[in-house]
Amino acid sequence: MDKSLSSKIFVGLFTGLIIGTAIQYLLNDIALFDTYLLGLAEGAGGMFVSLIKLLVVPLVYVSIVCGIVELKDIRSFGRLGGKTFSLYILNTIFAIIAALAIAMIVQPGAGANLAGTVEGTVEIASTTTPDIFSMVVNIVPSNPFQAFAEGDMLQIIFMAILTGLAIQALDTQAKPAVKAFKIANSVMMKLIGLVMSLAPYGVFALMIQLGATLDANTLGSVAGYVALVVAVLCFWIFVVYPILVQLFTGISAREFSRKTREQVLFSLSTASSNATIPVTMRTLTDKLGVSKSVAGFGVPLGATMNMAGASIYIAIAAVFCANAFGQPIAMADMLTLGFTVLLLSIGAGGVPGGGVVMIGVILHQLGLPPEGLAIVAAVDRINDMFCTSSNVVGDTAVNTIVAKSEGEIGVEETREAQPAQSNA
């Protein structure tokens, strides 16, 4: 079933891209295709993404609560959280160092002389770097309903952790609440399965829209930059993460790549870490055998703060813009750039286009021409697709490693087998 679904998503992705490209270059004068078919694809693709996002907030809340109440020893929560958080931060820092090193060696945009070639500018939405202190303070919501309505993941995660700890503290008195949350989690998993059955059609519609809106001239002028971003992100997805998982868990790199294939294809089409949460959750629990307690806690947290892919994208984009507009970044400024990228990547958010806003912020912080944002935005969709895939596969890799260290791989099958053995 999974293999069949992955194949259908793969076919939908490339078929939609081909049709969209044909509409732009061959059928753009025919209203049936250029107006009606493209409008239909845009509507269908938007509905599919909205359908996925509809599940994200309740899924995150319910899965974290279930993950905590299923912990046999509440002290393991602190250990689990510490490991997951630390690995996410280390993963992002390592990605930033590698991306900046590669960018300084390759020097994307050098000699491009793009100053004055951009018609108009793109307004930068924000001019301040995320403040760590403010982020920590804002984790505690003053209005829980507002947090759910706005989809503030950090606040939702905080409330879910509090709820889970409170249920744990009640011990046997909380059995009805535990049962209710487990049923709710089962309902969410069922809804995910139903929505995923529509994934090939949603991906098909999204790719038609993408293929019909790519600007070939702009794409050609920054092909080297795009190729570098995509190459580094693909290296992270298909080489770095599989090898790390093999080293720390014993799961072969080939097996890990095969089991994350559906996740990669889905994230390429949605370009949203948040929208891919259900697929990431299913990949971990159903395919890699990670326990629900580890996945339920780690995946939502990763969708918010494990943005190694975003950090690679932002770092290379900053170096490209600096070079392309004749203001290369000095080696002395690399540490400042790296730290800023770390903050920005965490604050990028798991939604399509989040990276562009953050790149705009970093251009402002470094005193680079804002015109560079227009170039970056023109090809953002391509880079953002692979950026998202790197983010979500990183979530899977980190949670698999954490689960192995906690002895939480394959435990669900063991728990299900125990009642059967006792009945026998």
C-alpha cells in the first residue's frame, strides 16, 4: 500500500510539472488551459494543503499529550526532551557551518553583476532578528484559544506538555482522560490515512501550478545559485541523514532512504514542514517502528525548531546576494552571519515561503541591497521544496536516533504481541 502510494505521488509530481510547463510555454494563449485548467489546479492544490493544515494543530496537541501519558517513567520525559532538543540544535549548527564553508568555497553569484538588473524591489516584511528571550517568554500563552487559532506551535507544544504532565500526576484517577486522548489520537491517525489517499491528486494539482509560473529568464540568471542550494540539500537528505542513522541505530542507509521516500515526495509538493507532520509521524511509527511517545513529542517540536534545511538555504542565499550585488561578506563577519542564520532558521516557521522573509531580514541586518530579495523570491519555490524535504527528513533522522538510544524502536509491536501471548 505504501509503495503504491509513493509511486502514485511520484507520478503525480512529475506529470503535473510537465503539464504546468506545457501550459506556460505551449498553451498559454489557449484560455481552456491557461485560465480554466490552471485556475482549477490552483483551487484543488490550495484545498489539499488546507485539508492537511486542518489536521496539524489537533494532531500536534493530541500526539504530544499521548506521547507523555504513555511514558512509563515521567523522569524519562526530561531525558527525552533534552536529547531531542540538543540533537536538533547540533544538527542546525552543523548544517550552518557546512553551508557557509561550501558557499565561501564556491562563491555563488560572484561576477554576476546583478546590481540594477532587478525591476523594482521586494519590501522586507521584518527588520529585526528573532530575540531568543522574547521567544522563550512567548512560549507561555495568555490565551489558549488564540494560540490554537493562530497555530502558534511553540505555545501549543507548551500547553500539550502541561496537559500530559497533569494527567500523569493524577495517576489512576486520570484513566478516563488517558483513554479519551488515545481515542482522539486514533481518530487523527484515521483522518490522516483518509487525507493521504488524496495525496497523489493534491500533488498533481500543486505541480501544475508550479510548472505554469516558473520564469525561465530569471531562473537562468541564477541557475548556479539554485543548483548549489539544491545540491547541498539533496546531499543532506540522501547522504548525511541516512549515514548518521546507520551509524547510530544500525538501520541501513538504503533502508532509511527507502522508508522516507514518501515523506520526501510529499514535502517536495507542499513545501511545508507543518503540512508534512502527519506524513513524518506515519513514517516514524509505521515504517521505522519508532514509539508513539518519541514521535509524538519530537515531530511537532522538530517542525518548529529543527530547520537545518532552512539554515542551509538562508546561508547560501545570503552569500549569493552579497556576491551578486558586489558586496561580498568578509570572513570576519562569518560568525555573526552564522549566529543570525541560526536564529532565523528557528523562526522561519514550517510554512511555504517562510525562508524568503527570513532572507529579507538577513539582507537588512547585513546592509545588503534589498533588491536581492526579488531574485531570491523568484526562485524560492524550487529551493523551498528541497529545503522542506531536508527539514522533515532531519526530523525523522533525529527522532529515530533518539528512539534507538531510549530503546523505543519496535516497542509498539512488542506491546501488541504481549496480550496475544498471554491469551495463548
